[in-house]
Amino acid sequence: MAKWHSERLSRLGSAIFSEVAEWKREARARGLELIDLGIGSPDGAPTETVLQAMERAVRNPKLYGYPTSEGSSAFRQKVADWYAHRFGVSLDPASEITALMGSQDGLAHLAMAVANPGDKALVPDPGYPIYSASLVLAGMEPYPVPLLEENGFLPDLEAIPAEVLDSAAFLLLNYPSNPVSAVADLSFFEKVLYLGFKHDLLIVHDIAYSELAFDGYRPPSILQLPDAKRTAVEFHSLSKSFNMAGCRIAFMVGNADAVGALKTLKSNIDYGVFLASQEAGIAAMDEDIRSGTGRLNAEVYQRRRDLVVDGLEAWGWSIRKPKATMFLWAPVPEGASSREFARRMALETGVVVIPGDAFGANGEGYVRIALVQEDPDLAQAVERMGRFVCGWRM
């Protein structure tokens, strides 16, 4: 009997999320009340300003035609305004910006737009799953770059062979990082750009978590560096910064050739983001420029970070306090595997986290905890997880 699926589907790495869904079903069957700290989906809502802009746009009958795949001129201009305000970076709305149906949309399609089947790309390990999945879809070969705790979860750039850099189409980075919640400064990005210039390598930076930063830290854009647009592009999303994940609105900016290539590919795939979502995005960025509303979410996640990290420390589970993102990258007890630790936690406590090996081989030994519940639920999760870890060590 025919099986109507391609071979590449078995290489996309989604099995762990199906497995976690099964853990949830089994935990519910045991009568446990779930506290889901697995998927990093924001639990808040946009500001009233954004909601009103979306409502007006939804009621505008003129916005129900096909939008352009590159985004409206008004949306692209607002992206340019926001980048100038936030990072001091000047962008040409016509050639250096394109709208996306969420940054995952662009990350999934970029490889097909800028590289050829059989080409190499350097991707972080551990890293967000779409990075490697996009290479499968494009028929490319991944070259995993280890992110190790002893290096601050930054890649050892000098350890990458020159022949790999010469033959690779692009290097993908993500700071602040999902899942490891690490950050990088401009001196690191200077070294990255040098590799891009020297090896004719496109630098792809996913900066979706730039606004979820804590303790006064403000993550930089790689495009702040001189001549960065010669060899770099950046993905940004309104999902996390403005609680707009369901609106599917994001953008890629930077090198005009790469932006143009993605525009061309996307114009053959879809007709773009619903114009009401673009209008809401314009309102969100404009409000942030005027009054700094993008920092409101950072305050929420900083409080949650402290609640969980400090609470688990009291139970004897020490976790590094990240400077940014909505995640904690937590080491599992010595001798435990990430998968078994996460599975047992779900089945014995009802608290759901994602095992680190879901993000790459170097994720083994960790679990990712998403801070996507209200404080009372997080406090309950801390108690359950703390007791679980204590019991594990006995």
C-alpha cells in the first residue's frame, strides 16, 4: 500500500514533540493537572493600542485583497523606523526589508532562496529545530557548530575548519539564544563578520528575542557594525516582543541580495501577510518607538525568571540566570538523560519541559523550561519540580 509522504519528512526531527504530546496524554490519564512549560508560546496579549489597530483593520473591507508577499510599503517603512530607533541601523525599505509570516516562515525558506542542494550550512548545536529542518527541505548538508557551556554557549569560531567556511553557503546564529538563553556582544559579532568577509559567507542572525532582556541589558544587532549589510541578514519577529505570536508577522532585513532572493522565492509560494496583521505590527512598533512598550514583556519575564531560578535554587537545583529570552536552560542531575528526566517529570509531576537533545546532540544533559505561565502556576511548578529533583537524588 502506498505511503503518501516523502523521505525528507522523517528527517525533520518533529518526533520529540509528538513524544511530549504523548507524555501529556499519559499524565492527564493519571489524573495530574498539567503545567505546560514546554512550547515557548507567549501567554500574554498585545497592548490595547495594538488590539484597536487590529480591530480597525479587520473592519476595513479594503484590506481583504491579496497583500504583496514582501509586505506593504507602510509596514516596511515602520520596520526601518523601528530599527533606526532601536539599533541605530539605517535600512532601505524597498530593498533591505521583507515581511514574513513569522520568523519561522523566513528561516524555513531562506536556505532554498540563497543556496543549492548539496551545499553546506553551519548551524548551532543545540539550536532551534527549524534551522536544521530548513536544510533538509533545501537538500543541504548541515555542519553542526557546538555551543558548549564552558564557552558561554558561543561557538568556537577558530575551531571551524577553513575549508568548511570556504564551502559553506551561510552561518546561522541566534543571540539571545533559543534554547540555551545565551547572549553575545558586538566584539563577538565583529569576529563573525570577519569570517563572512574572508570566506564569502552569508551571516544569518536570528534576533527574535532582542527585546526580552533583563537587568538593564540591551542585546545588539549585528547590523550595527560597519559594512555588516555586505554579508549579513537578520530575522526579527513581533511574536515575543509584543505578544503577537498568532498574528504571524515578522521580517528579515539586511543584505539586499539575500533579501531579494527570499522575496523572489516567497512571491512564488504565497501572497503575503494579512494586511490587518501588518497594520497591528505597525501600531506595535510605533507605540514602542513612542513609549517603550516593548520593554513591558521583559519586565514580566525577568520577574518569572527570578521566581523560578531562585525558587529551584532553594530546592538545590542550580540554574544559570539568563540575561534574556523566555527560557531557562537547566542541567539535569548527574547520571540522568535529558529525555528520561523530562519524561518522568511530566508523568510524575505534570510539569512539562522539553529535553535538551530535541535541539541537537549537544543539548543532552539539559532541559528547556519555558516561562510561559502566570506567577501562581510557576510557583506551583517550582514546588513540584523541586520535590521531583530532590526525589531523583535520593
